[in-house]
Amino acid sequence: MPVIDPGTGEVHEAAVFVAALGASNFTYAEVLESQALRHWLDAHVRVFEFLGGTPQVLVPDNLKAAVSKPSFYDPDINPSYQDLADHYGCVVIPARVRKPRDKAKVENAVLQVERWVLAPLRNQRFFSVAEANKAVRERLTWLNERALSKLDASRRTLFLELDKPALKPLPAARFEIPEWRLNAGVNIDYHIEFDGHYYSVPYPLVQKRVDVRATASTVECFHNGQRVASHPRSYVRGKHSTINEHRPRTHRLLAEWTPSRLVRWASTVGPETAQAVEAVMANRRHPEQGFRTALGIIRLADRFGKERLERATERARHLGALNYRTIHSLLKTGLDQQPLQSAAGPSPALQHENVRGPDYYN
């Protein structure tokens, strides 16, 4: 369905989500920004609320938001979609690829929506998805109230008689849409990174892989299908959420990784790098939280060389910004190769006939 951007005049072809119930053909339609996972899941939440209950089986098409990997015998359901189905007590049985009869009811519903909902609106212009949905809801009400040609009843009448009594009640809590990150690496500081924030997991999982599931309020980590950590979600980038029980009990931690070892390793690059690594760990609540940054600084020597890294850390120290991003930026832009004094001193005055200068104002 075309939606016009009021600012630019650009026409965006919005997606139309269609769902239908098996016995009554009761139909739901909604205009979505796209077929992205979040929009797909949001539409399911709203259709369940529209119906006032949940069905036992969902039969979706094989779009990526529903099926991660199509298979004739054993399709892989998108993990977030499976979470939604579990929350509402549904089973997901995707239609087979190129087998439209597996979802014949909704195929017919798409035809009816195109004919009786979208076609009558084709000459109207919509400047937002919400505006388009308002018009679609009006036409959808007409469609569901319209008498079926071969039955002396409407879709709504059949829904109230056949499908409504079979629906399961909605759960007490609305579904929170999760984000998944599979095979996230656990660093030597026993933290994983998600959306710019660092969350701890039990330290025996160092250098192993975990799956991360995040909602608007919670971040959970799973290893081999078992939940190993749960944190309140934080949107503060670059900070750490650490559970004390996840920390090792001695300082022979993390397969010999200790602050002193990292400082000794940095010393092989030079004293400025060692000082930078030591400062990074000293500025953390727990020294282990600086391990990742310290390793990143040391490994810059492999890419840019030890001499350049020494000059970059020295310059970062003079700037009062001993962190990985500053040091990497100095190396990437080549500022480490400029004389330190000239870079720190005042820039020369601009000489040009159109520049008045301070004497003009005396």
C-alpha cells in the first residue's frame, strides 16, 4: 500500500499483514512499515488482541521473520517468533514452500483484502501508516460484516459461533518482543557485549559462546540451552553490569589473565603503552572490566607497529584521554606521527586580506 512521506513526498510501498481464522474466515488486515521481524511480531500481538484470544496453531508463510531456514520436513522457526508462540501457547507449523494450499484460508483472505479493502482505497492518499490503517479498519469492518455468498451468515457471525469459543484466553502479560544474538563470544573479562553495554556471565564460560536474548527490560544469556545469566537491561553504552557471583574467587583468574600480566605484556610494547593499560584498569570498578579495553590497546601494535602505538598512547595521555577509541583514532588519522609540541601548541594565525584581525577593533 503506497504511503507518502509528508516531508519529502517520497512514496513508500508499505507491507500489508493479513490473517484469517480457519472455520469462519474471519479476517484481519493491517498496514506495516515493512516485513521486518519487529513489525511482524507486533502485528501478531495486535491480531490476538483483535480476536480476544489465541488459536492453537499458526500457519505462516516462509518469510524470514517467521522461518529462519525453510525445510520440507523440519523448518527452523525464527527464535523470536517461537518465543511469541510459546508466550501465547501456540504451535507454529509453517506452510511448505510453494504449497499455497497449506494456507488456503489466508490465500483467499489476501484476495478478499485486495479486492474489498485495498482496491476501494486506491484513489486516496495516505501520509502515514496510522492514517492508512484507520481507513483499512473501516473497510475491514465492512468485509467481516458482509454476508458470504454461499452462506446465510457473515464472517463475524461465524466467528462468534465457531472460532471465538475455541480460542484460548490471552495471557495476563503482553508479549515483549525479544532481540536475539546467537553465538556471542565471552571475553576474558567474563562479559559479553550487547548493544554497546557489557553483561557478566559465570567466569568458567570465558572464551566460550552464549546466546543472548534481550527484551526492553531484561537481558538473558544461554549456554547449551540453559540460562546462565539474567540482567536488567541497561542502555548506557560502554558500561558494565556485573553480578558478584560471576566473578572468580581468587586472583589466579581467567586462565592466568590478571591485571599484572596485562601490564607486563603491554611493557613489551613500551612504557607509555604499559601506563595506558594500567590506567584503563585502574579506572574500572573491577579491574577485569578493563581487560577487554587493555587487550584492544595492546593489539593495536600488531596493526600499526610498536613505535606508533607508543607515540599514540603518549599523545592520548597528554590529551587526558587514555582509552581505546582515542588511541585508535590517533593511529588511524596519523596524528601520532606529528610532533607532540606543535600539535599541542596554538595554531598559527590565519593571514588573509578579508580577515580584519584584532587591530581593527582598537
